Amino acid sequence: MTPRKIIIDTDPGQDDAVAILLALASPEEIEVLGITCVAGNVPLELTARNARIVCELAGRSDMPVFAGCDRPLGRALVTAEHVHGKTGLDGPSLPEPTMALAEGHAVDFIIATLRQHPPGSVTLCPLGPLTNIATALQRAPDIAERIAEIVLMGGGYFEGGNITPAAEFNIYVDPQAADAVFRCGAPLVVMPLDVTHKALVTKPRNDAFRALDTPVGLAVAQMTDFFERFDKEKYGSEGAPLHDPCVTAYLISPDLFSGRHINVEIETTSELTMGMTVADWWRVTDRAPNATFVGDIDADGFFDLLTRRLARL
Ligand code: BDR
Ligand code: CA
């Protein structure tokens, strides 16, 4: 199997970190061309720092990591230190990165990479607000038809929102950007809260990470320990939802997931429901399907895959 070439667009975030580690541990299925950072969970300076910490943890200081947009297209930046801690990567104690950021802007890298590769051969994997991707599409509309697929974490329908009653964080932070991406015409696969809230790090699953007895296994266990305090209190759930790793797990093992190809549109006008993903799950309109909206996951299979892959690093 030829590995899929991907760009990870991210705002690490403990769950972003695990998604990146899973991709880097899976070279048979995934070739990461570069990592582009965006402001989201924490400001850009910290997401660009955290992405490099994660690459170094995986022994991949050769990975190009680009800084991108430092604020949403049309709104003030909202961050999530209340979930991810002051650094965005609170939990483990990891060294400051020594690798430098790659030269140039993340948006230029996304555009250039899509233009350099044959059409349909590069997949975009956004794990944060969609500002970098929307900016690339605005600046270079020709790239839309070159994108193989956009597999993203964002939105929620049956689960409602996690930052407002109606909206999930990544979409809420930059709804204009999300709207542009959902309308761009490229094939979309969406991992909403409906599925990520089923990917819970229960105690036995966290113990399995720790039992790897490697720097990566320990760091992941400590990240999810930190992250879960918030979710346990908020939802009374069994552990932290591993949102973003659903994206990279899907690339490796799509059979773990199931969903529906439906119309999904983004609310950009009403303040009350700003950033809501209006998903026509029941197909009650004649609006054309534009996204595969994932609804279910084989959670045991997902954690089994994740633990086995992390053991390689
Ligand atoms: C999303 O928001 C962030 O807090 C996580 O990293 C994830 O991408 C979940 O709503
Ligand atoms: Ca994220």
C-alpha cells in the first residue's frame, strides 16, 4: 500500500499531540509532508512550540513545522486554556524544542504542496480552527480541486456543542473559515463530537499507554491524565475524549468508523448558534451532500490500534 501524503494542520493541544504521534508511527499508511500550526487551543506561538515538542518526542526533528495564521478570519481569537492548560500541552514535563520552525508561512506551504503534487494526491488533516485552510483556499482557489480529501475534527450534531450549547470549539473559533471549507467542493470527512465523545480514555486504556514504559507512552498517559480532569467534571464521563486522533486513525483504518454522506452547513450569522454544524443527518432537505459525517467508532479497535502504534515510537 502506498502511504497517503498528508499535511496535518493543528493547534496542539494534548489530543492533537496524540494524533500527530499516531501519524508519525504509521509510515506504511501515512506520509506526513509537513505540519502547519494555527492559533486555537492556545495562541500561535504556543501551538508552533508544542508541535515541535511532539515531533522531537517522536524522534522526528526533521519534520517541517510551519507557523500559520495567528487569528481567525473575522473574529477575535477564543482559546481553551481551561481544557488544555496554560501551555496547551500541560501534563507531561517535556523539554523545550531545539528544532527551528520551517521558513515561510503555513498557508504558502499548503498552497505550494498542493500545486507541486499531482491532483488528488495530498490529503489535508485539520485538527484545529480552519483558518489556515480557508486562507489557502481564498488565496489560491485552484487548489480546491487538487485536494484528495479533507479529513477534519470539528462540529457536532447529536452531542450539541462543547464551547457553546450549539457549537464545537474548532468550528466556533473560526466559523467563516469553516464555512469556506465546507463549501469548497473537496471531498470532506468530518469527525464531530458525536464520534469523538465515544473515544474515551478509560482507566484501563490509560494504563495501557503507561505500561508501554517508553517516553512516548508515559507522555501520552500524562497528557490524557491532565486532559481528562476537565471532561470528567464536565460530562461525568469515564475519561478524556481523544478527539483529534480519530482523524489519523481514520486514515489508517477507516473500517473502525461509520457515518453518512450528507449536507453539512455552518452557521455564521446568529450569535446564539454561531459555528453550529447544521447536519442534515436525516436527509430532510434536498441540499446536496458535501461531507461524510462520522457518527460511530469501534472504540476498542481504535485504542488497540493507537496503543500498538505508539509502542513503535
Ligand atoms: C477540539 O477542540 C480542541 O480543544 C481539541 O484539540 C479538538 O481539536 C475538540 O472540540
Ligand atoms: Ca485540536
